[in-house]
Amino acid sequence: MKLYYAPGACSMADHIALHEAGLTFTHERVDLKTGKTEHGKDFTEINPKGYVPALELDGGELLTENVAILEWIGQQAPQLVAEGPLGRTRTLEKLAFVTSELHKNFAAFFGGASDDQKQKAADQLTKRFGQIAETIQGPFLFGDRFTVADAYLFVVSTWTDHFDLELPAKLQDFRQQVAQRPAVRKAMEHEGLLEKS
């Protein structure tokens, strides 16, 4: 199994979750500006969409889209999904919120948006980060149980550092908790975002 990633991009959530799940995988960096993998391949030949993440399974199938990959990892490692009869559904609910209400609103900052568009996105992000912060039930979204949704929320929350956006105190605490997890540190080291300890 191989994960195609770009350092610090949303693919880091999958990188974290794969380590949390204890799954064996390799990883290959993608330069999104050149569209080449670290081994010189044209990434669009692997994933025609041209963006990360992409997870190549052992049987050769390719999974794309963060929510789908994280959901698949949760199937392989049920400990990374919320507990209870609605656990999987609640986890998907959080993943959907992170991708559609948080991740999507960063597009204004990553692309060539106007200052007005960036301000609207910032206002929306402030509102949505506030909403998800209010749902945190302990150190993580679902209490003491770390899930694939926590991995995604953590990664998206780190993007605020690059754009001078403020996180609610509850989310700052969440980030500090998640950042200490061995799987998170390992993924960040692999992506060159943290010095090896």
C-alpha cells in the first residue's frame, strides 16, 4: 500500500490515520507545483485529478478523496471510529463537516482570491471552527477516543498558522493534545515538518 502526499496538505490526515491504525504502507511525496512524484513520475498518471491524497491499495486499486480514504482506514481499524450504534455515522458527519465547512473555505487562501473573498472565507472559518470546537467532548472530538476525524481536524487547524487566523481556545488545546501523539509526530517527521526525535 502506498500513500501519495504533499507535506502539510490534507493528505497528512491519512498519513496520521495509517500510522494510528498500525497499517503497513510506503509513502511518496508529490510536488503539486510540478505535478511530479519524488521518483519523477507524472502524478496525473497515478491520479488523473492531480491532487493528493491518493492511496494505492495492495491489490492495485486507487482510493482518492480524503473522506473516502479516512473512512476506509476506519473500516480497517474500528478503534479509529466513534463508539456506539451511530459511531461510524457520527464519524462521517464530522469528516463531512471538516471537508465541506473548513477545508473548502481555505481555498480562498490557497488560490488567487481577492482580499474581499479572503475576508469572507476568514469570517466563515472563524464561525465554523467555533462550531466544531463546541462539539469537542474531551481531549478529542468523541472524548478519549482518537478517530480519523480528529486527524483531519488537526491537519486543517494547522493551516490557520499560515494565514493569521485565530483558533478558539478549545481547539488550541485539542491541537496540543493531538500533536503529542506518536503517530502524528511520525507522520510529521516523514513529511519533513518536524525534526526527528
